[in-house]
Amino acid sequence: MRLVCDPVFSEVDLMASAEELSRLADAVADGEGVLSSAVSPGGNDLAGVEVKKTSGPGVVIRLDPERQVLVISGDSAGRAVLADNLLGMASAEDGGHLHVDYFPGHFYLAEGSLSLVINSPHGGMPTH
């Protein structure tokens, strides 16, 4: 797994194998877990992801700048939707990516969430 933070656009780019996306989806659904990621020297890579249960409402995706870790926290309903999105990308067979972006009235993301781009294990653009 590789997580790259773009400080200009306040977004995190997630690249992972299908197995890694599935493990992350399980952690998100369970509301607990820590997964490490590959870090390149001198880059904007994050050290990993930490998932926490909170009462919500919704899911907050934020950066812990001290530890350089992406933190995903939220209520079970919101986490379930995000977990389904992660599993969808893990099982997609043709490539592509998914933008998880907050907007007012978003049905599962809470205000203040960073944008997350989840890339297919098969590449960034669909092959069909």
C-alpha cells in the first residue's frame, strides 16, 4: 500500500493491491486497525492508516501530521459505506479510481474530511 498526501489540494492518493484494499475495508468496517504503507524518502508519503470507532455522525478522514498517518474515524453506518467503496475498488477488474470528497449534505462524510482518491489495483483508467 502507498499513501501520498498532496498538501496543495488537501487530498490523499491511495494505491494498493486488491488484498491490501480488502484488509483496509475490513478495518474500516470493524472500526479499528492500523495498516502500514510504503514510504519513499523525500516524498509526501504517509506511514499508514489508523481506523477508529467514533459516534459520528458520519466519517472523518484526516491527517495526523505528527505521525504522518491517515486517520479514518466515524460511526458504523458511515464506515460501512466507505468499506463497501474500498471493496468495490478491490474487486473492480478493469481499473479506474474513486474520489471520496466531502460536500455539504454528503450522506456519509463529515465536514472537514480530506479528499481521498482510491486507485484500482489494475491502474488509474478503466480498460473497457
